[in-house]
Amino acid sequence: MKSLLITLFFLTNTTCTDSTTVYICNSPGAKKYHNSPKCRGLSNCTYRVISIDIEKAKKDGKTLCGWEK
Ligand SMILES: [Zn+2]
């Protein structure tokens, strides 16, 4: 019974891990990352929108876009 609960916990946890991928405008001046590739903060991006790991984005000094939350 206990192992079942642990399995459930892990299953619930893995469904939440998609939030570690964020989207950025691949422009040299981009300072923000976005939770959604359809964010309005990305709509005026003239470069390619790419997905990267959130830790990588933070390491590059990027912060969460003002339209999110
Ligand atoms: Zn955004």
C-alpha cells in the first residue's frame, strides 16, 4: 500500500516537469524567457523562438517575461 502511494507521488511529479522548458526569442538582446511559445511577449520576436531549459535561461541572466504569472 505504501509503495502504491510513492508510485502515485512520482507519477504526479513527472507530469509537472514540463515547466522546466521555457521559450526564448533567439535574439542577442532578448533578456526574457517565456512559459508559453504563444506568449504575447514573443509575438514581436523577429528571430526564431527556441525552447531551452529554465536553468540555462536563468544562467544566461534571463528573467521571466512580464506578461506571464
Ligand atoms: Zn512571455
